[in-house]
Amino acid sequence: MFRRRSKEREDAHDELAEDAGPDESTEDADASEGADEGESPRYNLPPAPRPDGPWDISEVKNPGEGRVDLGGLFVPGVEGMELRVEVAGDSIVAATVVLQDSAIQLQAFAAPKSEGIWGEVRDEIASGITQQGGVVDTVEGPIGWELRAQVPVQLPDGAAGVQLVRFVGCDGPRWFLRGVISGQGAVAPQAAGVLEQIFRDTVVTRGDTPMAPRDPIVLKLPEDAQMVPEGMAQTQDEAAPGKFSDGIDPMRRGPEITEVR
């Protein structure tokens, strides 16, 4: 669902779709009425302006001020939050901020220099969820176009259920930041203002290392962080949805940094 594109599409990174207008009505265009190469008009477009963030490291004078330095991400700290990290193999590739009964998972990926990928990623996530039997709506939310999904899960007693999740995203210079909001912030989006502000105020450090588009930007732990093993951290009932193809389950509780704000 978060898959790599073919070489032909990688070679077309710098070819922008000329038939896509600048207004937001392109979001409602049918994919069959796409650009010359058969893609939706929302594809091959340059990243949209980010007047309110998220930020690139080059745009922030003091990224570590009021934020937790995770290397590839500077995550805003807010009072009462817990910070958890998600591991793929030996690498930390995502961070989850838990605030009371809501959470937002943050994950950054490499992206083409001149092309935004959020429109394409949205379609892939939506397709994957519907194939699992879930329901997805594309809406224009407080931080742009997002997916509001009902994801099939298996409840602790073995019964089938659904979990409400919001997928938000933003294209930056050579990076893409994805946020997954769960808990009360997904059930009642109007209650997710702090989580949305965390997403907006996150700073992404892409670095100069060559990376293929969609490669995850690897994170690191703060120097003074202490970890609680994942098994010890699981003190709440959890749903167990299937993992997404990037290897990260946004609803799974991960290891925690014990220091909280």
C-alpha cells in the first residue's frame, strides 16, 4: 500500500502534469481522467506551499527549541505527552506522540525533488484499506486533504471490529511526512487540535545522503533517553490490524521513551 513506483514513473519525476489546474478541484477529479501518462491530475504536481508547516530543517533557526531531537525528525514537546518509537529491523523509522486518549504517529520518507507524492500515497492507502474490507473517506481537513478510515481489526476477545484512523500528509523539499491519528482524535476530529499542531510544527531533516523515493528517513533516540521494552509497555487493551506495507502498524504500541513532557 506504500509501494515503490516503477522505473518509468521514477524517470517522470520532473514532468509535471500540465492539465491539472492550480485550484483544489483537482482533488475531486476521477483517476481515469488523468495526465497524458494515465495518472490522476493530482500526481506529478510540485509540493504545495507549507505556510504553517511542517517545516524543513533549513526553514527553522532553532529546531531543537521546544522539540525532541530524533535525528530525522524534531518532534514538538507538549505537556503530558508520551513519546514512543517504532522499529523496523534495526532502525527506528517512526515516532508516536500519545496525549491522553489520542495519538499521532509521525513517519518521514524521502521524496522526489520536484514532485509531491501525498496524492498518490492517499490512493494507495485507501486502496489497501478497502481491500481489507474497510471504509475510507477523502476529506479536506484542518491540515489539508486527508483520509478518514474505518480499519478492520480483531478485538482482544477475537471478535471482528473496526478502528477509526485519520491519515494526514504533507510534501516537503525532497521529503514526505505522514501522520496517523488514532484514538479520540480520530473518533472526534474536532478534538485533535493539539495533535494537528504537533504535525504542523514537526521539523524534518532529510539530509544529503542519496535515497530512493519512499525510503524511510531513519530516526535516532535522544542521547539521554531510556527505553521501556515493548512487552512491558503494553498495559492497555489493543486492536491488532494487519500491518501496512511499509512494515509499520500505526495502531500498535511501540517501545517508549520514559521521559515525558
